[in-house]
Amino acid sequence: MIEAFSYEIEAFGPDGMTRQQIEAIREVPLTILLNGREVVTLLCTAKHPEYLAVGFCKSDALLTDPAQLKDLRVEDEGSRILAHVETSHDPFENRSIQRSITSGCGKGTNFERNVATISRRRIEAPLNVAPEQILALAKELRARSTLYRRTRGCHNASLCVPGEMLLFREDIGRHNAIDMIVGQCFLEGIDTHDKMIVSTGRVASEILLKTARMGVPLLASTAVATSFSVELARRIGITLVGNIQEQGFWIYNAAGRIMGASPAGASTLVPKQEQ
């Protein structure tokens, strides 16, 4: 599969204008058709479209049980991809599809409903992680990010246990990378309640919601978290880690899962007034 395209460009630097050969990551629209109805079009790299399509449906609660999935068919037309998802139930019954543009420019459906549903949950799954294990997994994530090093154009996400990275996915959007993991776990029956997600990219509320719907008790990112995701993590009991650097990271909410950290995490956020 083509992951990137080569271009000759002009670059300005200390030596003035020079010509260079660069690679740009592939971007293609993936349209998800659920029981023949168009749900959403995602822009992606076209890697693992079956996992991405099912993962998106699972993250938005359009699919809740693998037994509901009757058929999954992907058509790659070159300039676009169609993912046909057929289910045994009516995923649109008693709900309307209201698309939301998220902070990462991805599309979600029924955002307020998802927040309300997830907020009633409590993630109680136990996990015991050493800070050094989080640093090691983040280092491995960077090492596996060969497409990023070639193009500087993608995000990465992984499913891990404290001592091992089990799945690695990359895409132009961090939402897509997470959804590919969601879809693969859903299709292959991988239990996620004793796992953790380690990823790149800002942890906005929609990323936190996808993680919570999987039942994953710990989410860690090399980037920072938004206030809404911090509040949601504390409300439902997800351990949230951000700003992972080579020698340290921030812990927004530990919930007793990180060795040496306070179970309750830090104090309530105090809004900062604009100057």
C-alpha cells in the first residue's frame, strides 16, 4: 500500500534556496456507509480501513456488540474508499445523527449524548504501572514512528500492557489512530480492560471519550490534555498522563494506578482569566 508520495520542492534555509526531495503522507477520504446510510467521511491514510470504519462506529456507540456485525466490505477506488458496514440491528433507532467537528478537525456524532453516557460510568479496572514503564513505552512509540520520521505528517497510537506494546497504529489524525485500535480490538475480541493507550497528540475530550468507551483504565500521551478531558478523566476514574518527555511526564489523574502517585491526583482546576 502507498503510504506517501515523493515531491521535489524548494526549501529555504541557512544556505538560501535549495531543491529537495520530500515525502508527503497519503490523504484519502474514507466514507462509512452503515446499513447503506452514509454516516461520515474521514480523511485518513487508507491503512487498515476495516479497523477504522468499525472502530469509528464502536466509538460512537453505533456498534456495541460484535454479534451485531453482519458484513464488512471495503472498496478502494484510489481517490476514495468506501466502507460498507452491515448490522443485524437498527443503529439509528431512537437517535438522530448530529455531526460535531472536534478540536482535531475530525467528525463525531452525537457528542453531547456521548459525554452524558460516558459521564455516568466509572472505570474501576485495576492496573499497576511504574513511571519507568510509561517512559519506556513512549520511547518505543517514537522508535516505531517511521512514517512520521519520513513525512512529519502523522500521529501514532498503541495498545499496551505495562511491559509490552501489543498494537501500533499510525494515521494523519490521532482520532483515526485510536479508532483503528478500537476496531481491531472489537473485531478480534481483544480485552482492553487491563490495557493502556499510549499515543501522540493533544488529549482533547473526544480522545478521552473513545478511551473510556473501550474501558481502558489508563491513557498516556506525549502531548498535553485539555481542561475538559482532565475533568472527564477525574469524573470517571481514568488515569490520565500527558506531556511525556524523555525523563518525565505530567499526571492529571492517577486513580491509584501509577506507582508513587497520589490516587486522587491534583486539585480541581482553577480557571485562568484572560489578560
